[in-house]
Amino acid sequence: MRHIYVNRLPGRHTLGIVKAGHLKLRCALGRSGIATFKREGDGASPRGVWPLRQALYRADRRGNRPATMLPVRALRPDDGWCDAPFDSNYNRSVRHPYRASAERMWRSDQLYDLVIVVGHNDRPRVQGAGSAIFVHVASESGGGLKPTEGCIALRLSDLRRLVAMIEPRTRLHIG
């Protein structure tokens, strides 16, 4: 699969559709919708075309390595992702405890049980242009998908189907 497209549903700025080959899957977008000029903490999913870097998963909860052609790594309890714009490891994987602000990847909820790391603002990294953009498991409330902090989120069963189609050259088109 070379291309995955994410588009907002008409009239619903926090809900979208992921189109990948024959698949059409509902997804959650950032709480602020999709933004062309992404900033740290704005709650928007970044508009653009992005590479997909790797898959991460909770082996203690999900067992077997996910089926994908991406590089895959099992998460560890001390995994984090730096979201401090002026830190030298901004928008990179780090280990907790960490000296600056860093999101915990090992979560008590199931949102990061399966994660695809999106290559947004990573080569080169620009201070304050957004960090920790992932495709991850959606949080649901009343049967609906809850908005994210800027990521794309799908139901676990849909995310498993999607990650199995991804190859190293796949590009994610958000917009």
C-alpha cells in the first residue's frame, strides 16, 4: 500500500475517513481538526503528506508482534516521547524519568497498545512545530470516537487491518 488518505467528514471537524486501497475506516482527528500550520499543543492533526516510521505495541497486552512491513518495536514501561520544544530530544523517543516534558508511551488506557509513528516534524525537527503525532487506538465514548490531541485514531480492529497493509514507502496524506 503506497498511499493512505485521511479526510475530514463534512460538517465534523474532529471525525474523518481513512481510505487505504479498498478500506474505508472511520477515524478521530485532533480536537482542533486539521491545521496547515501545526504548533505544539494546538490539538490539530497536521495537514500534509507524511512517511510512516515504525510501529510500536504493548506485547504484554497484545501478544504477538503486529503484522506489518514497518520496523516494529515492543514498548517498555519507561518509554516516552519528548514534547518540550526547546529540549535537544524534542519530538524523539526518550526514556523516563526524563529531565524535560515527555509523554508516557506506556499508558494505563489502551490508546498506545498499537501505535504507528508518523514522520511529522522529525527530519528536520523545528522547535514548536508539533511532536508525538501518531496513528493510534481510538478512545470511544457512547459508541463514538473521541477527538485526539493531534493524532489520527482508529478502533483497534481497524488499526490492525491498516497496519498490515503498510510498507516502508507508504505515505499518509492528511487533509
